[in-house]
Amino acid sequence: MDTSRAAWRNTTHDWAGVVDLGHLEGIRRDPAAYAPGGAAHLILEVLAYAADEAESNGGGHALVTLHPDGSVSVADDGRGTDTRRDERGEVVKKPVMATKDLRFFDLPEAPTLPDGHPRRGMSVVAALSEHLVHTNRRRNGSWTQRYEHGVPVTGLDPVDDDGTTGTLVRFRPAGPLRAGARPAAAELVRWAASWQDLTVEVDDRRHG
């Protein structure tokens, strides 16, 4: 059996890639095009993956936390990001943060998110954030990884298995996005109602 990344079937992302610097830079050059509406759109990009999981699993839950420092956490109870071992036995995760989502990016027929803007994928969130921490809980291992402006700055650091699965993404939008219109908790809840299989709660901690 061929365990090389290049032989793995691409469905959502290119397994052979790790970081697409040109792709990330292209997003950073035009934040208004990729995050219309600012940080709220980035939150919807993250929630869309939880909605995918919820639809395939017959239901799911996500918690959005708006922090006083301008960062946002999105936690879900899905299966977690796909993780495999390559020909050297090294753990490889699906490159969702630093490469294109092949289903959506640059495609005119890409679905729209509840705010009416096209879905592009998690690489938009990573590229337009000062920093992002992705914690992944999956049956075959749990880990966390930190990104800065879309580029990973740590490896996959193991975290203790707590018996659950799911994903936690905490990101701090880059300056211009963070300084713009602040996401309204009520609006996020209203938009999230568009995903029938996903229950979304919003914890707004910005005002103490």
C-alpha cells in the first residue's frame, strides 16, 4: 500500500502540500474580498466546517466565544480533522489551514455562507489572523498547532486524550479586521440558524 502523501486521494485539500505561501499572501493582499463583513465572516467560515460535520453525523453543537482581546474561539463536537501517517510513519494532518479548500476557493459556483458571501475555506481565516491555534481531538490522536498569518510555527503538539472528539479554533483577526465592525452575538446566532443540523451558542465575554 502506497502511504506517500502524493498518493492520497484529494477530496477537500491537496494532501501533497503543507503550506501554500503564495495562496496565503494572495488572501492577505485583499482582505475585503475574502472577509467581507470582517471578523463575522471569518467566524462563519469556521462554523461551516462544524455544520458539515453535523450534517453527516445527524446533528452537532458548536460554541462561539468572543473574547475581550478581540480573539474568537469556535469549538465543535465533530470527528476532528483527518490525520494520517505517511511513508515515514510521521503524523500528517489534512492541510486545511494553509492550502486551498479545493471545493470552494476561486470557484464561481462556491456556496454562500449565511451572510450571503461565498465560502472560501479555513485558509482565509488563518491567513487573515495574527495568530490561530488549532486544537484537534480525534480517535487516533489529539494535538494542537499554532499558526501566525496562516503559517504554522509549531509542529503537532500532543494533548491529553479526554475521550471526546472535535475541533477548537481560536484566532485573533489581523488589525484592520479586528478594528472594524465587531461581530454581534445576536446576528451570529441568527445566521447560524441557517444550518439546521448544527446548534450554535455564542458566549460574548467582551463586556465583562
